[in-house]
Amino acid sequence: MAPTSAGPRTLQGILFLVGATACFAVLDTGVKVVGAVMSVLVAVWFRYLFQAVAVSVFMLPVRGRQLLRTAQPRLQLLRGLLLFTVSLLSFVSVQYMPVGEFTAIVMTTPLVVTLLAALFLHEKVSPLRWLLVAGGFAGALLVVRPGGELFGWTSLLPLAMVTAYAVFQILTSRMARTEDPMTMHFYTGWVGALAATLLVPLVWQAIPDLRTLMLLCLIGLMGTVGHFLLILAFARAPASTLTPYLYGQIGFAMLCGWVVFDHVPGALELAGMGLIVLCGATASWLTARLPRRPADAGAGAQ
């Protein structure tokens, strides 16, 4: 019976993953809209507080104290702070870049993971992987184009965010060997919510209108649902099957950018995006074939 049930479960995993990438694209678009009228730190606070409360309300009655048990509390704290930093850099970055181009830069994360693993973990990297890393960064340069309108000090923000997210992914892959994914999801939400709560009074401002409040709630909902859908997806299908669909987030982001901001990437930006997708998807597929899999592998850095 196992072979006959594998197909539907794999299809479910793909659908859950596509849903997650759509959620993250909507989240980034909402952040860009909200950032025009108030501090993005408020949006970060809403995003993490929503996740922390939602996971607690739905999972504590089911898991009880088991949800809180962790063998590595310090690493849970570090992981939560890393993702909070990633979210803050991400939310600021999207204010200076179109959503589609920003998402393409985010998708270089698997390539940065390869680079960091070689430099600091002394992992052996094949010539093919080095070629993919070089190709992905070449694609990123086509997107931000030195001398182009996107190039400047603000173009360093998404690159810093990608580096932090790569460290987060490496830490996640190691913690996943002993930690429950939902426990990691729980602590990630609360660490981010508490960190944002400490900082948000410095920039707090009254929410200007009901529309902005609804957008903030949408940001929190999309972040929470998106990460939950990722967990469901990777529980139903192997990473090697799901990896190519992660890059669908670029398509959703371009669609949101066109609908909300009437922005369409130019030919060079599209070429850069295509190169990033080709190199990043290939590198991720090669990584997915290894006998280890991050519990919280994800599309976006939200």
C-alpha cells in the first residue's frame, strides 16, 4: 500500500510548499506597503507576536509540556535571534527594492550556505558547486547591477540578510538532528516576539488607520501560515522533490509587485533571476540528496 499512498502525499507536499511561497510573497508585499507609512520594526513585532500566540494557542493544548522540551535552549535562543535579525533586515531591504528582485536575491541563500560551509566548516565543495555559487552571484549582480538604480549601500542589506539566513539554515540543519520541528517553531516565534517587544517602544507610533492594522495582521498571518505550511510540506515529501518549487516564490513576488506597485522587472533583471533560479535550484537539489535535511528549510527569510 505504501507505493500507492506516496503519490498523493507527495502532491500534498508540493501544494503545501506552493502555498507557503505564495504566503511569503504576500508577506513581503504587505511589508513594503506598511513600511511607507510606519516603522518596519512594528511590522516585525506584529509578525512574531502573531506567530508566537498562534503556535501557543493551537499547539500547547495538543503537545502540552512536550512542546517546550529542548536539549539545546541556548541554541534555540541563538536561532530565534538569528531569524529575528534576518526578518528585520528583510523588512528593511524590501523598502528599497522591488519585491520580485528582492526575492531573487533571497534565493541565493543555498549558494551562500555552500560558501560558508566550505570556509568555516571545512566541508568539501566540488568544482560544480563552486561553479553554481559563481553563477548565482553573477545573477545577483545582474539584478542589482553596479551603476544601476538598485545599486548603492541599500543593496548590501539583502546580502547581509542572506548571509545571516545562511548561518540560520546551517544551525537549523544541525539542531534538527535532536530537536522537534514544532518546538523549534515555538521558540523561534517567542524569541522574535520578545526581541521585537524590547525594541519596538523606541520607534512606536500610532497605527494610522484600519487599513494599516489589517495589513499588519495579514503580515502576521502570512508569516505564521507560511512557516506552518513548510513544516507540513517537508513532512510529506522529500526535499529533493520540493526544492524546485521553492523558486516559485519569485513568480508570486513578481505578480504581487505588478498588481500592487505596477512594477515589471527589466530584461537584465529577468536574466539575473533566471540564473539565480538555475544555479540555486541545482545546488539545493544536490544538497537535498545528502542524508540530512533541515527541519525548517524554507523559501523565504521571513
